[in-house]
Amino acid sequence: MNTIALVGRLTKEIELRDVGEGRFVTNNTLAVRKTFKKEGVPEADFIPFVAWGKRAELLEEYCSKGDLIALTGKMQSRSYKTESDETKYVVEMVVEDIEFIQKKAADKPAQEVTTV
């Protein structure tokens, strides 16, 4: 079984890329708090994710750096070659569902929307 659910904050602004034929993609990272603190300071895991199509468009439209969101999806691993012929390996979450929980700034109302 390959299912993952995460709640965390976006680490950077959403950048939507058009990959042709009307398809869009975005890559970002979710900071997920750990349940323990190191020397009284909360720590986080930083989980890379990719969202395609309408999900990518919704993230760009409604989310900003620091927003708290919930993502469900699956993990995937892939590799690619760099220009210097070096093989790079990537493990990332592929987003299947999004829930907008809370905007970072206190003066912005929270969006609670679930999409498929």
C-alpha cells in the first residue's frame, strides 16, 4: 500500500509551470512538525511534493508560503541525469487531495476546501 497524509506549512511560494498541452505542474516542500522538540525548539521534516493539473492550479490560486495545508497522496521515487551525466535520485509525494486549513497571516480568513 502506498498512501501518505501530511499536514504542514508551505516552505515557498507556489510556482506553476506549463508543461504543454494545457497541463500544469508545481513542485514545493511541506514543513511537517515533528512531535518532539530539540532543546525546546520545534523541529520539522521537509517533504518534497509535486502536484499536477487542477491541483497545481488550486495551490497557486489559494496558497502562499507559510500556509497550513493537508495533503494526501502517494510517494514516488524517480531518477534523472544532470547535464554533467550525473544521476540524481528524488523521492517525493504525488498530491491526490488538498485541504486548505489556515492562511499564515492572522488577518486573512482560513480557506477550508477539499478537492479531488
